[in-house]
Amino acid sequence: MIKPDRHINPDISVINIGAFILKQLNAFYDINYDDLLNKVVDNMGLEGKENFPYALSFLYLLGKLEYSEITDSFRYNATK
């Protein structure tokens, strides 16, 4: 899903959704999963919902996200 082909809409790509998620996490201290998903769907439409988990995984693997199991929320990791 990261490597684009000619059929993908760049507005709902994993990279674009990841950039939107980082922007949201930079504006707020932390956001729970459902609120973050609703922000992505409100901004990018229902098509963005399909790539949302892939974007979260991508950012987590890069070390840009911290996940808290207790609050089920994400926080921006500025140290990496």
C-alpha cells in the first residue's frame, strides 16, 4: 500500500494519511484511536478508512508514534 501505482488516489495514500496523523498529533497532546479515525474519515472521506491502520503501522515502525494501552491513545514521539 505504500508503493503507489497508477490507480491509487494520492489524497488517500498511506503517506498522506500518515502526514495528516502527525499533524493532528502535533496539535494535541494525545488522541485516542476512535477520535483519530473519525478525524481522518471527516477530512479524507470513507476511502481513507481503509488505509488508516496501514498509516498507523507505518508511523509506529518509523518510531514516530507512542501507543498507550491504558488510554488506547497515540502520542507523537518527538525524540526520534
